[in-house]
Amino acid sequence: MNIRKMRAIRQDPSPRGFRTLGKFNLEVTPDVTVYNCSLVRAPDGRHMLYGPASTAGETLSVSPAARAGIVEMALAALGNEKHDAAAA
């Protein structure tokens, strides 16, 4: 897996305190890419992974271990040092 086209997002936190840090494409394999994923920091400091926005519901499902790895790769792509990769 690889992070492609990381784009830092500079915005104010949501009313509940969540802040989108970046958007990126997740290359699962050379043949499979998930576009427009989001890396979000929760009010308690945890980092969360979201798939692309959809009105149809969930668009991405990954195991906790894979999610932690993707969050770490996304943080590295943003240039951040290692953080708590727990995700909801």
C-alpha cells in the first residue's frame, strides 16, 4: 500500500472539534486505488481514516491493523512524526 497525492488541508475544526488534516489517494495495489480518502484528528488526539464521501453510505472498510498502518503512512506523507494511530 502507498499514499499518493497527499494534500494538506488547512481548515478550522468542526463544531464537535474534528479537524481534517489531509486528503489522499490510497494505492492498495498497483491495480487498485481508492481516491479522496481523509485523515482526521479527533478532539481527543486520535487520528481517523475515512474513505471518500458518499451519499450511499460507507465506502471503505479496513481492519484495525491495516487502518493503523494507513494512518501512519498518511501522517508520514504529511511530514508529521509518529502519533497515536488509533482510529474509530
